[in-house]
Amino acid sequence: MGEKEQSGKPAGHQERICKLKKDGKLEEIDRLELRPIVYCNKCKAKANHPSYLCNPRALKAPKVQKV
Ligand SMILES: [Zn+2]
């Protein structure tokens, strides 16, 4: 028995929102921007994971106080 891998994108490879933006794939971007934690310093795209961006920056720092 063996499960066939779903043809399409291989695991581990992720299209960058920066590229999707260029390609006009707004639906894909919509999914990835659901809960943005980072933004791209270059193209101002937002994403929920830094690996989706070419120049990721933290959107907002968590409140952590060290004394
Ligand atoms: Zn970018």
C-alpha cells in the first residue's frame, strides 16, 4: 500500500507572495495573508510566514518584557 503524492507542488517548496503578486495570483495571496506576522520590506506584501517573502520583516513584535 502506498499513498500517491498529490501531483502539483512538491512539499517544501513555497511560492513567494512577492512572485504571486507579480503573476497576479491574488487568490493565493489571499490565503497566505490570512494572519500576517511578517511583511516584505521590498514589495510590502504581507504573509503568515517569512519564507513567503523575499525580504521578510516582523510585522509586530510580541510584547515581551525582560527585567
Ligand atoms: Zn518581496
